Amino acid sequence: MKPVVFVTGKALPLERSDVDTDQIIPSEWLKRVERTGFGAGLFSEWRDNPDFVLNQPQFQGANILLAGRNFGTGSSREHAVWALADYGFQAVISSKIADIFKNNSTRSGLVPVEVAEDTAVFLFQSVLSNPELEITVDVEKRLVEIPNLGYEAPFSLDEAAQKRLLLGLDDIGATLEFEQDIAAFEKSRPEWLPTTGVGKV
Amino acid sequence: MGLTLSEKIWKSHVVVPAEKPGDNEIIFIDMHLIHEVTSPQAFAGLRNTSRKVHRPDLTIATADHNVPTTDTDKEIKDPIARLQLETLAKNCEEFGIRYFPMRDKNQGIVHVIGPEQGLTQPGMTIVCGDSHTSTHGAFGSLAFGIGTSEVEHVLATQTITQKRPKTMAVEVEGTLPEGITAKDIVLAIIGRLGTGGGIGHVIEYRGSAIRALSMEGRLTVCNMSIEGGARAGMIAPDETTFAYLEGRPYAPKGKLFDEAVEYWRGLQTDQDASFDKTITIDATHIKPGVTWGTNPGQVTTIDGCIPDPDSISDEHEREAARRALEYMALRPGTLIKDIKVDTVFIGSCTNSRIEDLRLAASVVEGHHVAKDIRALVVPGSMRVKAEAEKEGLDRIFTAAGFEWREAGCSMCLGMNPDTLSPGERCASTSNRNFEGRQGRGGRTHLVSPAIAAATAIVGHFEEPKNI
């Protein structure tokens, strides 16, 4: 994963709350065995509508998704993150982001930007009145900034996720450094715990 | 201070503790369940980095999301679905993982087979690339859904790195009224919590109404924890749990079983433990639930009516309700019982177990589905199917005009050929009524198997007592 320190660009305002991962990428797209090419399916059930915000010319080229409350709820499909990233989004701002989605996004370099409700309201107002407005997400300082308005507001992101994004960490590599601790733990497990009886190491 | 059940299980699985509170910890995973949809990219990742599956013996695979539920003796028509299933078979063979493929007598929905095989036991940590993994918490295990990157992490290390979750108690006290099921309990809970109310928390369901539930009922309640936003849901194990487990294929046997039970008895929230959040529900007032909107929190009861969005005070919820009614083609004030359906689906990891099928069969016996209604029953696993057939439930369903299918996720998410058409309205025993979930343009109402069965008979939402 590539490190992400700043995300700067235009935002696309998706004024809906409780956008679930079935909406972000419908299940017909989940049959694919690849990790790429999901951008074409992003919000596919809404995209047929020419008025849908993704189709509006003034928001073309946006790389930050500004979404309503409780974004990414529902299914654990990481395909939702892959679809957003493949389409060109590098950060998602919302006043509430679902747990599994949040977890998935930092593992694919998409920055989950969870802001206070009043920050979200202000960002929506600002972007709707000026779609060209440049927004910066500063991962290191955990700030959302609008330089032209001299505006900045904090966002929450736990330290481990922040570090993963800033350093572009390979989580598995990092965990495997604790191989000996894992082996020691395995020796202490009770005998009654189930195994499938195959491929025993 | 004492610990809650989830804190006890978490603590007993820490491999590498956090350096300071709030940091991630490395947690050992006792069982990793995989299926065709969220695993192919994880195996590809292992191959790209020349990594192995660390504990194939703590990993189990099944085919469920994609599989057709008719003509399973023939080749799958959809080439993309077929490739995904072939990929899972190939990956399991290459990495030495036990796999229950289509047609196997043990195949079924991943959250149905874990418990029925005895692979799900109290005190365990269980993960799966599926948000309904919370189901397994019914046994007093800590079980949650993960994404594909984490699936790869678990395959490679048999651990996950996560932050210790917050805790929430949902107390359901009192005796349920006649005819009220576990599904109605959980719909009532989500109606109270809202879809995001549980974010960051593990829910422990407690109280006399929960303790009175069978294992099947507990699985239904825990299954929908994620619909309230919770990371997991769980119920402390008791005699009901131990009795269910005894004799299951992967449950401990003989002396080991006794040892395990002794340990399992200690898996209770301590008297002096405290939860970060508590909500209380009066079981005596729960009625059959029916969702009217496009998220499971948009729910009312069978004797209710479609709410007026203008009466909702929260601005976000009001707007969401307006959009939902437009999508669902429903008007405020319409009585739930006046809503006609086109399709009835009995199945999914929420309600496809033997008790669910027995209940639905008892409602439809001696009746026939209403004219022009498509009604299907999809057992959760091949074992459930076999048991139901042994009891003659299949004949009751088919005599009543239901289709009797093979096991799989089926119309819950419409990845196989079982889908709704645009505008088609469905009474479904599944867990999500999201836009397009059961097929593009499809309109889903979540209900219990009892309500689904009665609705199939009369063609509009109805209670069994009135048919």
C-alpha cells in the first residue's frame, strides 16, 4: 500500500444518510475474483439517473467523497472500498462511518474522515455553494482544511489506522514480526478447541 | 472491577497487548470461516507474497453466496459465479483447507454450518469475511465480520489486529407474548438502536427473554447485531448451549467435553462489571415486526401503519424516510396488513434453521399460497434440508404451493439466480431491506418466518392467527 499523508482536491457531496455497501457496490459485482475494475460498478443502481450527483458536471474530477451520516453500513464487502478507490476517491468524509467499512478503507489507502456533525454541515454548505472549492485532508494532523476559507476542523482516526496510512504499512508483515508470540500463544490453547482435522501444521 | 463476557474473551486471546489504551492489539482467532465471495483476492495476495495459510486446521470453507438452489446437479450457468466457486475449490486444495462444496451433505450458509457442525463454541474468537458473522455470538463466542484484507491477514497469521471494542448491554426482560419470535425481538431492538446505534460496540443480549430462547432463536438475534451497527453480538452460554453442542461432529467428546463445559460455565459477565451503554426492552410489549423502509431500523409492527416522514423529528431520518417511501412505493398511513406482496422468501442466515422451517410449515399446513404469489423456502444447509425432509416439512411446503430448494444464501442478496424484478415486493425472513439488495428495484420487507408464511397464504401481511 502506498503511504497517504495528504489528500487534496474537490469534494463530491452525496447528500444521503445510511448509504450501505450494497448501494456502493451491488452484489452482482461481487462475483469477480480480481481486486481491480470495481469503479465501473460504483453506485451503479443510482448512476442511471442523470441527476445523480456522480453525473453532475460541476463535480467531475472530485477525489473526496462527502457523504451523509452513517456511511458504509451493512455488508463487510471490501469491494465497496475498492470501487470508491478505483473510481478515484482517496478520502470519504462523513459524520459517522460504519466500523467494518472504516477498517477496510485504511487497509486499501482510502482515508476515512469522521468529522463532527457541525463540520459535516459546514462542508456540505461550502461545497454545494462552490463545487470548485479545494479541500485538504491532512492525515498527520488529522485535520480537514479549506485553505481559501481559512477553515480547519479535526477528524477522528485511531492511531493505528493513521500510522498504517502514513507509512503505507503491510499489516501482515508487521504481525509476522510477532511470529514467536503467536507460536507461544498457540501452545497455551485448551485441547478441547475444535480443529477441522486437515492440513494440520 | 469485573469484566464483561466480551472483555473476558478478548483478554484471553491477546497475543500482543496494546502499548497504551486505545491502540490495536493482536488477537488470536480460533476459527476462520471462508466462502467464495470475499476470499479470492485474499488467496491471490498470499500467492503474490509467497505466504502460506498459517493454520489450515482452524479454517473452514463452504460455498453459499453464489450457489444456485435449483438444478445443483448441473454445471452453474453463470460463468463468473462458476469461476468464483472453482477458484475457492482450487484455493482450498492448494492451501489444504477443508471445503464443503455445492452438493456436499455438509454444505450450507457459512453461519448455519458453523453451529450445526459444532465448530462454533463458547469462548472462541471467530471471524469471517461476512458481516453476519455476529451470528456465532449466540454461543457466547466473540465473532465478527471482516473485510478481504483482514481475511488475508487471518489466513497468513491466524490473528487480527484490532482495537478493543466498547461494550453494550441489551436487556430484554419479561415473557414474550404468544407467537412472538426471536426475529421480532431483534427487529424491535434495531428499531430502538437505529442502524448506527451500535457502532464501535459489542452487544451482549441479556435478560429473561433472551435466556428463554432456543439456540436457533439466539442465532437469529445475534445475526442481526450488525444491522444495528454493532461489531458483534453475543449471549452468555448456559445449559441450552451445552445441550445443543453435545454430540455435534466437531464438539469435544467425553472427558474433554466435561472439561470444556466447566470452562464455559465461567463465561459470564461479572456481577461488578459495567457496560459502556445499556438499553432495556420490555419483552411483554414486543409485537411481530415488519420493516417498511430501506434499512432495518425503519421498522414497525404488523398492526401498525406506514409512518409519515413529516412526523419524524430528526432531519436525517426524515429525509431517509421520504426516500425510502418513494423507493418502496408506499404512502404514509397505509396499514401494514393492507400491503400486498408478490414474493415470499423463507431462508437466509437469519431464519433458515430447522426451527424456522418447522414454524413456517406449521403455519402453512392445510393452506395454499395465494394466487400469483411466488413463495420459496431455502434451507440454510444441506443438513437442515435433510432433517426437514425426514420430518416431512418439504411435503407440507410443496403441498401448500411453496418451492422447496437446495441450501444457500439465495434471495437474501440475489447473487444467484433467485432475485426480485424491479418493483417486485417481497416478504423476506432475511436481514437486509436495502435498496436493490434482493435484485435491482426489488422491495423488501423483513419479517419472521411465521409472518412470512401467513403472508404467503393470504397475499398481504398477516399474522398466523388470522388465516
